[in-house]
Amino acid sequence: MTLKISREELSHLRESSIAFADGSGYIAEMAVYHELHCIKRIRRHFHLDRYYPNMTAEDRQKEDVHIGISSVHTSSRLTMYFQARARFSCRYWRY
């Protein structure tokens, strides 16, 4: 779930984010939604033929990299998730 936050709200995160083109705010999301996305991706990864029946070899390689348990992205997200607390902080976006 994408949120629009103000410059003042962004300043509390001490990070940068992508500004909306009209200058009305910055892109953020509740971290808990990204954690749920990671869990969903792992579940689907075990049933690729069902969820992605037209997946090419190149798509499969990208999926393996994205979901790989050895990947820093997925393993760090899982570690935080399984510490039994959903984070309701805002995530930010960078180029």
C-alpha cells in the first residue's frame, strides 16, 4: 500500500524518497505490507507452475535471485518478520 507523505514526515525518517511529479509529497509504504509481500512470494515460489505458468527461463532466473533464501533481501526481511513483530514504520523509495 503506497502512501503519500509530506516533506516534514519524510524528515522524521532521516532518509530520502521519490517525490510525486506534482510536488505534493513523497512515496512511502507501511513496512508490514512489504513483509507480507515477501511471505507471499516465498509461498508462490514453491508452486511456480501454478502461479506463473508462462514463466520463461529468464523470468525463472530473476525469480530465483529475488526470492533466493541466500539473498540478502529475502533473508533479512524474513529475519525481521519472524522476530514476531510487524513493523508499522514507513519504507522509503530511492532511485
